[in-house]
Amino acid sequence: MDSIWRIRNNMDIDKLIEGADIVRFIKAQRIKWLGHIQRMDKARPTRKLLDWKPMGTRPVGRPRQRWQEDVMEDLKQLKIKNWKETAKDRRTWRDLAEKLKTHKGLWCQMMIMMIIK
């Protein structure tokens, strides 16, 4: 019963993402969300969190990777400069996010990182 549920669930997920690579799909959705947040009014809590810089000290060791740092790394790999200005145009940003779902660069970098670890 459990294996049948997993197969059905995987088929539902595949249908939802329209056969796209799941890693690229998720990264494209994160970039799409970043544009949405960037267009928000600066007084909204979500936008405040995007601009917030944490204060204080951190424990010794490798710092935790934040969501924003991951997305910025994706933008850097894709050579997207001046993203804040580009995100202001909703249609352009949405088209960019849709193209990223099939961009090979996002997947390749993820595979390299998995091999290195």
C-alpha cells in the first residue's frame, strides 16, 4: 500500500511540475518569489526580512547558508546582474523564472556541489 501511494504521489508531483527537473523547478520558483518580495512595499514584514541584516555573534564553525544567499548564488551563476531593477517589471521577471526551469546551469552546479561534499 505504501509503495502504491508513493508512486501515485510522485506522479502527482511530476504532473504538477510538468515534467521539469525538480531542482531547477524549485530554484526557479525561489527566484520568482524573490522578485515578488522585491516588488512589495518596504513596510511589509516579508520585505523587511529580505533587507534585514542579523546582528550579534554566531557560533564557531561554518556559517549557516540563508535562503537569500542561496538565491543570490543562483543569480550569480546565471549571470543576472541588476536583479533588483529587473524584478520591478513583473512580466520580465516571470519570463526569466520560466526560462530558468529549463536552464542547465542550475542543475549542473547542484550536481558539482553534491559531488564535492
